[in-house]
Amino acid sequence: MNEISQLSIVCTHITHDASGKAKETKRRFTNLNTRATDSEIRSFVNIIAHLINEPFDKIEVVKTQDLA
């Protein structure tokens, strides 16, 4: 199995303005511990959401692996 060389998380928050138009706000966290488990990533996202008082609607985990 190939080693993960980079781990990033993209958190998306969707709000609606007065006219009902959706607006996406994304926060990206890069260079995280590549050995982090799914539960550790969820805990990290929950802590960030509480600190900035912004609930996230979607969380994307991007793992980069070297194939060669």
C-alpha cells in the first residue's frame, strides 16, 4: 500500500441571502497529520466549527498518495 503524502480537509458552509440565493463558504485546512483516523478528522472539524461558530454542511477529505 502506498503512503499518504498529504492530507487536506475542505469544509463547506452554505447560507442563503434574502432573495434565497445560496452562497458557499469554504474553509481549507492543509498539511494535516497523514496518519489521522476518520474519528480524529471528525473531532478536528467539530472543534473548528465550535471555535469559529460556523456549522459545516459538507466535509471533504483529500488524501494524496505517491504512486511511484
